[in-house]
Amino acid sequence: MARRGKSGRKHRTPNRSATRGRADRPVHGVEPPDEQGTELIASLRAALRSEDPTALTSLVSSLLSVTDAWSVLADDPSDPDDVTVPLDALVDSFVGTTYAETTAALHVVAALVPDELVAARIRHVLSGRRHPVPESVRGVRDLTVEHAARLGDELGDGDNVILGLAWPGIGGVTTVTYVDEAFGTRVKDVFLVPEPFAEICARYRELLAENGRRPDELTEIPLADARASIETAIALADADDAPEVPDDWSDPDGDPVGWPGARPFVEMLLRRMPSGGASTLTSDAWPEVSTEEAVAGFLASPHAPHLDDDHVLAQAAAVLAADAAEGAGHPLRWSPVQVELALSQRLPWTGSATDEALEVVGAVIRPFIRYAHELLGVPVEATDETLTAVDEWMPSFDMLLHAAAASRWREVGALVDAFEHGDPVPLMLHTLAEQVGGQEVLDALTADPLPDEPLVLNGVPADVQDAVVQIAELADGWLDTSPRVAHLGAVRREWRTAARRLLADAARTDPAWLRHRASASARACGLLWATGVANRLVGPSGAVLVRDLGADFDVSGSPSAKAETLLRAWAGGRWGVDPTDLGDAGLLIGYRRAEIIALRDTYRTGPRQQGASTD
């Protein structure tokens, strides 16, 4: 059964005698609308002619939802699609274009806008219009909410709040507001069905029975409680700390999201319902449990597994409880949807857990879910469904957990977050530490010049030693004789030492790259490029331009391509080595380390402000 309460609506054909033959007839003396206005008129006309008598109301609600009276997002000047339309401009466009379609639209606008002055102005304009308007459109002004019911999901993934309307010109109309909790509590969709409340509820009960659930799970509730439930969902989604949702958020069937287009209409309904009720959302009925209490209860329960390290077990349980609290709104709330989100999108990337705790998530998550569902009174069938989702998504979690990108984000994610919130210091210090080989190395770093040391072949296989010597001699010769670097003086000797160290280490770590035939001159060029870029000696602001280095060694294309094999061998096969961040202070000349030391001290003692540079 579709969780969002699709009713399989049957369209009724309204009485169209009032609208036949007048939709295309403009009023004499009124200028026709421009191209954009013509498209809007065509949309309004299509809604008026629809077999669904609520279609025009739905369309006008969508138009109002992007005006400044409802839009909760500030305009983003960099996004041409993110433009909030002034409500006055939309009303003026309808008032100034005297067509039958705009007359009908104004009837709906007057009913939906919360500002009584705007509504009074529209009613005054309408008093002078003579277009026939369908009773279903005029009836929006006088519709009332007569009944309410709720159908929740046993796992708390969402609730359907069902309202029965008395709509003049149509009769019984039902709205189904789906409150989703996969990304925090928020309204996701609103279905407006031109069928009576009792028929829709009967259809829901049939579907419940077909799916092995109790028909009485759909319960009628007071109108005030229904209002409170929907208002709670709207308020939580509008909060500054509301969880983000994907751009392509849609239901399991791929249907488009019906919110916030329906927001003006729903809020009009809420204003016509009694206040003072209490939210009846499924998640609101669950006991209040802190993350700490959830973990303590689990560890004391018979569900807790036996692990060699009780501390790691507690850490893993804390990771699961914290993830559910942040992602699902409750530390014990687990469903197939939440399992998928946790294992495929959240946990592999979390920076708030140790690697040891994440490694045992697979052994802890199933018993943790059993404990949580037992405490919340979740049916056994729903628990089994959730555990099946664990089996489905655990392989993805294991793969992502050990992926380089996820490992990297777990390391720096919190630092990036601090940077984005105005504190660049932790991220900048971490970046400097990576450039030299770790925090301890950064703490003890000195600016002493690299010694003038010979090429060391210890540990280099005998069959590649000649190739190593040949590459080193070509690099040494260029450093000794090229006029491009003559002005560097003693820095050339440090550069030579860095190049010799990198070359010898690459030959020791993975000598296979030297057993393949390749130009020694090109390899020497790549060696100088790698050590030169790391020390800011090669590049637009360095001592040598990249193209000049390549020309001196008669290398076509970028010297960086000639360094890839060398750097991959030096890094033990790792792809994508960043030459600007080799992570070895022994490959950095004295003045480059002096720059890093100065930045280190500035970040540690200076003011914390956005925009600091690592160079």
C-alpha cells in the first residue's frame, strides 16, 4: 500500500454550462496579455475546463506559494530560478487583465490570502466584473472543514492527516496531507480529492486490511488535533535547523512533490479549523528518550551483543543512537527508509565516530533495532522488514566505509563545517599538518636548509639502479647549468636533495615503474616538476614556468603527466597524489618550511577569521 495515502481518485465531470463558450472571449478595450501572460491564461483556462472541479484552486495555490507572502526562502541573486514574486504584482496582473480566467482566479485568491486588506481589495474588484464563475470556484470562499482522521505508519516514517471538506458547488471533498519524517518532520504532499471523506476513509480501511493491518488504525480525530498536527509539521520544516532534503525529493513511486504548492490552500483550511489541539503524529506519541538514555538502556538489555571491547560496543551504540536522533528525530527510530539513509548516506561519512566504532556497526545495528522496536512497541512484522533492509544495505555501508573519499571526509568533515561557520583555523592547521607529515611534525618543524646529500641507493633493486642514476644525473645537470634557476643560488642544492630523495624512495617502494621503457629525460622532467611544485618553485608564481621546464627537457605536453607514474610508485600505488601536498617535510626546502611555520604560528595566535590562505 502506498504510504502516502494515494486514493486512486475518480474524476467527476462538473456542470460546465456556466463556463461553456466564454473562456476565450476577452473584454472589449482591454489589451491582450504578453507571451508570459498568455501562457498563464492558458493554464487557468485548462484548469477551469478540467474534469477535476478543484483544479483551479490547486493551480492558484501553487501560484501564490511562490509569492513573498508564502515563500520562506530568501532570493538568491546567483540563481535565476530562485525569484520570489511579490504578491501585489500577481494580484495586479489579474486585476489589470479583465478576462474570465483572471476573474475566476481572483475569487480563489481572495479566499486563500490571509491578509484581509488584500482580500477586500479583490472583492471590490470582483464586484465590478460580470463573468460567469463556476459555483465550485465561488464555493472556495465558503468551504468548511467538517471531519478529520489520521493514519500513521507503525515505524514512524510518516502520517496521513485526512480532512473532510464541505465545498459548495462540489459537495464532499477530501484532502490528504502526508507528513513525512524521513528527513525530519515536514509536510511533503497534499492530495485534493473531489470525493467525500467517508468514501476515502473506507477505501483506506480496505487497503489496510489487504495489507495485513488493522482497519481501525485509521482513526477519526478532533479538528483541533488535526490542525495542530499539520501546523507542527510546517513549523518544524520552517525551522532554521531543519534537516535538508535532496533536490530530487520524491515519493517511492517517483511522483512529484506537492508541497509547498498546496501551502496557501492548506493554511486557509487551518485558519477555518478550531485551535487548541495537540499533535497526533506517530512520532509525537513515542516516549521522550535522550541519546544517552537510549544507549544506556540498550547496553543494559539482553539485546546487547558481546564484543571483546565493551568500550567500542558503547561507542557503536552511541553512533547509532546519535545518527537516528539527528537524521530521524528520535534515537530509537529505525525503519527501512532510515536504515537505507543511515547506511548509505550518513554513517559512512560521519566525522563524529571513531573508525573502531564504525567497524562494529554491522554487529550492533541489528540488536539495537530489536531493542528500539521492543521499547517503542513496533509490530514484529515491521521489525523484520527493517532488519531485512539492514541485510540489503550493509554491503554498501562496508564498501563506502573503506572508500577513500568517505575516509577523507570523516577526517576533515568537522573541520570543513567549522570553516563554513566562520572558523578557518582548525582546517588550516590540519592542511599544514598534512603538508609536512602530521601534527607532531608540524609542531617540531624547523626552517633549516636541506643538507647537500648524495643519491642514496640503499634498498633500491640492483636492476633499476642504473636507471635511477641516469634520471638523477639529468636532473642534477639541469639544476647546475640551466640559466632559468641560476638566481636560486644555494636553493638549487636543496632542490637537488629533495629530488634525489623522492626518486630513491619511489624506486624502493615500487621499482616496477622503472622496468618499463621510458625516456630518462622525461622522467627527470617529471621529477623536477613534482619537487618544484611542492616547494612553489615551479608554476606561475615560482622560479620556473611549467612550459619552460618542459621545453628544456624536450617534453611535449605537460610535465605533470611525466610525474604521475613516479608519484604513484612513491605513494605505494595510490592514484591522484597531490604534488602540492606530498606530506613529507623531508622533501621541502628550508624557505618553504619557513612559510609553513609562519602560517602555523599565525593561525594559532592570530584572530580567527574567514578567508585565510594556506600559501
